[in-house]
Amino acid sequence: MNAMTPAARVRAAYDRIEAVGRPEIWIRLRPREEVLAEAAGIEPALPLAGLVVAVKDNIDVAGLPTTAGAPSYAYEPQADAPAVARLRAAGAVVLGKTNLDQFATGLVGTRSPYGPVRNAWDAARISGGSSSGSAVAVALGIADIALGTDTAGSGRVPAALNGIVGVKPTKGLVPVTGVVPACYTLDCVTVFARDLRLARIAAEFVEGPDPADPLSRTGTQLPPPPARPRIAVPTGEHLNGMADGWREAFDAAVARLARTGTEIVETDITPLLQAAELLYGGAFVAERYAAVGAHLEKHRALIGGDLDPTVAAIVLAGRERTAADWAADTARLAALGAAGRAMLDDCAALLTPTTTWHPTLDEVAADPVGANARLGRFTNFANLLDCASLAVPAGFVDGLPFGVMFTGPAFSDRALAALAERFANPGLDLFVVGAHLTGQPLNAQLVQAGGTLVGPARTAAGYRLYALPTEPPKPGLLRVTGGGRDAGTGAGHDTASGGHAGTGIEGEVWRLPASGFGAFTAAVPAPLAIGTVELADGRHVCGFLTEPYAVEGAPDISRYGGWRAYTVRA
């Protein structure tokens, strides 16, 4: 998984910690020599050997206190949380415990007596939270993988604001044993990484039920998306109020996804956004009081010091919610969830911006609750409605990361990863005219390279097609000069092509992943080559062409219009 030995990777991590000078990332950093000693005992053959992990400090790591961002709450866990134990069993080494919004209550990364965590790209801006330290440790290249938690978006918002991947799995796939609860029935353990593939590998390592967590579960993953999936995107009114340039960045991301052969469906997501409002505006905030309210009640004198006043106000307000409130909000949530699922029923996923803006530390300090609320517009409903979600980078706006998010129903985790891979690595289009066409002898080579059929296509006028003396038989497509008229009419003249003007030639466009494209094209034998082909609709794509010398004496079959028509000729 990593070319470095575990010990070398640990040394590099600590060197990076010293170089970046971001002490606020950590609540407890293990001593270098202690971690090096552990790394020396790692079996090199283990799948995650050579990778280092940062762990949010509301997740237990044996030998390190768990504070949940509140020194007065600290306790000494006797065992690793299952997610930590599973990464360690696979060969990863834990560096330490990371800072967070206290009791995992916030999306800003500033609500901590250990100090606000500054953004990896701009130290004047927030990191996002509550998994602030974990996200920044990954973004700055200190850790390869980090664990966070997500109740309202804490595993996705900081991913977006720091330009990394954030995996929020289906609830229960990763047990929350050994995790300080924010809202126990909604909490998810999440994974950060700079690379989508590594993020998904780590997420799958930490999956699996645990008897100590009665809400942990397994389930059958939904099938992968079809070749032409339908993806819902919000209608325009739901994208209002985002930061300058973010609407345009999202439009560009949608266009990028559409170019992969995806059908985009604008959808009114009002029921989902109304459900999101219930997370803090409804009775579900009572779960936060159930989790840590007794500690806050006992230590009220510490509010404003050890205990963050904004967090305390949110948690203590949960005490006022009644069982009747809970029942009413549960019924309302069920209705909103049904409406949301009906809207998205024929779609593989919902694509949204991950968040709506990237405030400065000063802007959050001036309006801590309002600033936080703006960040959770597209994230707050996911856990309430039992959705899986995946945040991925989507470029930059004014030099700062911009991210998008794929959200789908429970157990769509693998399908969302396939969509995100499609978005992150959209592949390359290849125009084929002969033995690689659907049903032809060499088509299997395209399929084996990961290719999918985009559809039939035709070249612009200006090409000739020849039957080459190869085995199996193949055509040679040649771009000719001059002659803009269709040679099928018999008009036009061009000496470079044996006295004929060019014409349009029928073929197919296939889309291959970058790795498959490279392997496929490297094996193309002479006299064929891959060049740029102009299509009748104005697109320019990669395609099969032939060297001019190869057509000398070869039959010109352009009048048939394409290889299929030629091969079925009378």
C-alpha cells in the first residue's frame, strides 16, 4: 500500500508535524520514539503497513485519554474502539488524538478549549468541524488516513474545506463502540484520506458489526450504478446564498459529471432540507443532552472556560424537549423521508455542494450559531434519513478547495464510490471504426480495459476508410486534405487521398478509465495509431487512425460509410 517502511513513514510524519507548525491539530500526540517502536514491529506484508493514522479525540485509543474536546470529561479507555483496532490490525500506526468541536457539536472546528483548528490552505479560515484536526492532519500530509465522526456533516464539511475525501458510511456499518456519543442513534465513524481509493479501502477495513454496539449492522450493498446513471441535483433556488463563485463551481462539477455519460435531473429537494432542520431545530437535540448533559450540569462553573459556551447552550437546550416533541418530530421526519425517497427513487444518487461557504475565523466568532447553520445545509439530513454520503474535491474557487457530495440510500456506499470515481477520473473517449466495434472480434479488448459504450458517432467530412490486409481484418481511417464535400456524392477531388475528397465515416465512441486507456493504446500495433479525430458534431476525441503508407494499394471502402456496412456487403 505504501512504498515506505512503517518506520520511515512515521519519521516522515513527525518531520512534517514539525515543518507545518500546527500544534492545534492535536490534543494528544504520541512521542516519536514510542510510535517508532510500534512501527518497528509491524509486519510489512499487512495491507496498511507503512500508513499512519490520526484519530479524533472522541474515539478511544488505548493508552491515550479520551477528552471529546473537554479536559474535565477525560477518561482512560482500556481498549481501542473497533475502528481503531481494525486499522491497527491491518498494519496502520496511530500518531495521536486530534482536536475537535467539543462533544462533536459543530461544523466549524473552533469550539474547543484546545484552540481553533486553522484551515490547511488558509490559516485565517476555519478548518470545518467537528472532525477538524483529523481533516487538517490528512490535508497537510501528516497522516495518510484519519478517523472522524459525523452526525450533522462532521466527516464531510471539513473534507470539503480542506480539499480531501470524506467517507460517511451507512449508519451502523462501522460500530460506535468506544465513541463518545453526540447523538447515539445518528452517529457515524468516518474516514478521511487525500485519495478516494485509499479512503474507501480504509472505510471497508473498519466496517463490521460489534456485539457491544446494538445498532451496528450489516446489509447487502446496492448494485453498482448503470452505465448511464441518473443523478439528481438541486434546483436553482436551493443553491442560492452560496459563497461567491461556488454556484459556478458546482455548475462546472455537474457538467463534468454529465460528460461521463450521466443523466442529470434537476430535483426539488425541499423535503430533504426540511428534514435537515429537525437535527438542531427539533427534538432530536435531546440526544445530545442524553449523551453529555449530565456532565455539563455538574460542571456549569466551567462553562466559558473548559466547556465551550456555544456547545453548552446547544446541549443543555435538549433538556427542554419532551417525549411528545420527539414523537411528533419522528412522525414528521418519516413523512419528509418518504417524500425525499420518492423524488430520488429513479436516481442513483443526489449530487450537491458539500457546504455553502468557507468563513474566516473572525466571521465565525462574530456569529457562531448562524455561521455554523449555513455550513450544514446539504449535510444535516443524511443521518436522520439513514443515507450514505461521500464528499470529494471538485476544484478550487479563489485558491481555496471546493467540494461536492454524493448522497444515496442506506447501503449505497459502494455505488457512491463508483460514482465518485467516475467524477474524479472521468476517463477518455475513444472513437473506433473497425474490429473494436460492438460485436466485432476485438471488442472484448475494450471491455477488458474498463471501456463502456458511449454511443454511435460519425466523423466529420474529411476522412477515408481503407480495408487493410491484416488478421483479423481491420480498416484504416485516414484524414485527408481539402474536399469539404461528402465523397459519397462522387464530388470533390484530392490527390493526397488517391483522387477522392473526404467523407464522414460511421463508428462508435467508447469511454475508458485513464489506466485502461493507457494500457489499451500502448498495445495498438502499427500501422494503426491513436490520434485526434474530429466528429460530425464538432467534438474532437482520440481515435484510431492509420499511417498514410499503409493504405497504398489497399481498397478504399469509404463509399460503404463504415466498417459494418462493408463487412455485410453482398
